[in-house]
Amino acid sequence: MKNKMRIAIAGISHESLNFSPIKTTIKDFQVWRNHEIIKKCSSIGKTLSGAIKKNDFRFYELIKEIDAELVPILYASGLAPSGIVEEKTYIQFRDEILRGISEAGKLDGICLILHGALLVENIWSGETDLVRSIRSVVGNDVLISARFDLHGNLTEEFANKTDLWTVYRTAPHRDQIETLERALKLLSKCLSENLKPKPVFIHLPLLLPGEKATTDVEPMKSLLKLAKEIEQQDGILTAEILVGFGWADSYHAGSSVTVIAKDIKYFDKAKQGAKILAQAMWKERYNFSYDQEVALSVDDAIDLAVSASEKTVFISDSGDNITAGTPGDNPFFLSRMIAKNISDAVFAGIPDNSAFQKCFKKGVGSSINLKLGGKLDTKHGKPVKVSGIIKHLYKSEQDEDEASIATLSINGLFVLVTDKRKYFSTIEDFNKAGIDLLKHKIVVVKLGYLMPELRDIAPREILALSPGYSDMELNRLPFKFVNRPIFPLDKAFKWEPKI
């Protein structure tokens, strides 16, 4: 009887914005070990968008389908994108993964659950260091597969030490589970058919905010179609595009394309496909654009929403986009709403633990004076003085990682004050705050593009080009470490794909 292939599954997933002044430490991660990981894999994506509603048994069915024994070790996932990861936090996770792999016995393959934008202090690319360290334990004969977010930045070394990887093909993200399934299925295929996959990786000198590269509009729509055509060629396992994380100030920041051959026999074909894909992406560099309505300033966004015929208008405070890793308490947008006496509106939200505790102590119905925001992000505005009435309190009891919320009414402007960093991306997030979204004229969220559940219900969506650490106008950010030239920071240079 043939033994089942044994595949270890592990990962460290985090999106690091190193402009942010806040380091990411161990308390900012959720960690699953052993068979907890298998259960988690059936619901990857729910915590981010709330839009993934899959059968919890789907991942178990996949395990049966590939007829493999999974050896789960450790999966650490950032609670939210944030600043650079503290070195000792990363090393603690990395070394536990290495011990688990060392103690797992004979392994045929390893599947890594990664993001692609993990920056670690003193180490830079966490993904590169992790796969380098794993190779030092298992050698070169064990196949390594990985799953990535679309907004990852990869290095040449990672590409040389990893056999294959898959990437989300939707932004806003809707295919987290499917992408992990592809990574496992391709790994299983290579093991069962004794294939030796050969990746061709091309890095592009191109910085893109994710909001300029959503996948259901051009040019990403056509680029993904081209990747699919290349992937369907004989001898090609997969073709992947990484938009990259445009706010990462690192030597390896930028977009990339990968075409993975089944084995060395098809390597030249993969090279050709990768060059075609890279050239096509580079050719479109001036055409990447927002797929939503854009306001050039905060005041413009507010004025557009006030005068809109739509019953409800969603505005993204994109410069303080928590899902890009900002502190989330930039008070500039809130200060402009108060200055303009905006009512019948929701501002979601401001992380301010001291303000939340004061609200919780006073209780619902109480009047309160507070200074909100500007305590984590001290660069983009001072705390805003407000006076309001506490309308609702939500105290998290079931999950210590979940934020508590105080809903404060300032003359009809409902400000959601949280005890920790939190992005509001689902209807349930607002329900917890006592807010019926579509009953208000304006809803401001600290996001870039709206997450799927909000986008699906928004009568109108405006992206405000607000100031902050995730400024959409990349030229306004103080990049120090990116390799130059790089578009759009530089424009007068020529580039051709090299392998």
C-alpha cells in the first residue's frame, strides 16, 4: 500500500507599512497551532472582508481529494496590517516553525500561508528569511509551495528557494480560500507526478497602490486574462501577478510576475511567457487608475457627498487606511467634518483606548468631552476636541482580539471610538456599534477601496485622496529605501524584463 504524501503547513502572514510609527509585536498576531490550523484554513478571509461564506468542510474535502497527510505546525496572522514587525516576534514564530518541521519526520512538501509584504526590523523580507531558514533544515529536495496576497513584494532569493506559489486574483479580495487550495493542489500534483517545477520570476520597477489595480477593471482585468492564457499552455503549471504593496519602503518593493514550468523541459516556454506578461504590465504603467469616484481633497469629498442625490454615500479616508497598515487615528478627516458641521453621518472610526474607557465609565446617555485621535499618528494632526452624547456601547467579551466600540453623537455626527485599531469593513461591524448604515447620508471609513460587503451595498463610493501614511499620491511619501529608478517616483527611464 502506497504511503500518503506528507505535507507540512505553516506560515506567518502580515502586511507591513514601515512608514507607520507603530511596531507590530506578538500581541498583534493571532496564532493557530497543530490541528487548529486546518480548521482556520476553512475560513481564511472571513476576518478581513466578511465576504467569504464557504462550507466549513471544504478544506477537509480538499485534503481527501489530494489524498495527503497534512502536518500542521504554526500559522501566525496579523490582526490587521500595521507597522514593521518586531524582530524578536518574527524570530519566535520562525523558530517554532523550524522546530516543528525538524520534528515532523519525513516530509514530501511544505505549504506556506504567507502575505508577501512581511517586513521585519533588521531582516527586511520576512518571507525570504523564512524560506531560507526552512531550506537550511530540509535541504533542496522537499518541494515548497506558498500562497500570497495580491499585494506582496517578492525577492529574487525567495523565487530561487521556493518551487511554486499562487496569488489572489481578486481585489477587493474574494478568493483567499481558493488561492490556498490552488497552492496545495499544485504541490500535490507535483509530488504525485514527480514534477520538478521551475519558476521564472520577473520583478518590475513599479509601485502601485492596490486601489489603482482592482481586478475587475482594466488594465488588471486584461493582464489576468493574459496570465490565464499563458497558464493554459502545455507544460505550464501557473502564471501569477503580484501587484505589490506600494507603500512598502524597501529595497525589494514593486510588482512582479511569475510563470512556473512543470519541469526544466518547459523552462524556455515559461521564460517567454513571463517576459510577455511583464512587458504587458509595464506597458500599462500609466493606465493603472482608480475604479471608483475620486475626490482630490477631504473637503471635496465631503462637499460631493452632502450635495449627492444618493441617499447614502460612502467615503474612504484613504490616507489613513488601516487595511494598509496605518495607525488609524489620523484626526484630519474628522476635524474637517466637525468644522463643516456635518450631521446625519457616521465616522468609522477612531482608535483611542483612553477615550473609549471614559465613555464606558460614563455610560449610554451621558454627555462627554473628549480629545480624539492624534495619539498614535502624531504627524498628521493634533487630537480633536469634541463634545457629544454616548449613544451606544459595545464591549467585547468573547474575543480578546476584537475591538470594543463607543458610539458618540456630535450633533448628529456619529463617531465610532474603539479601544484598539479596527477597520470597519462589514455590516456586522456597524451593527455592533448600533449603526444602521443605509439610514445615514454619509459614511466615512478608514479604508482604500471598500471591502466586498460594503461595496455591494454602497449606493455611491468616493475615494478621498486624504493625507496620511497610506497616501495614494506616492510622491508625497518620504521613500528612502526603494531601488531607484522606480515608477511613479521616477518616470524618465527605460526598462525591459530580465531573468
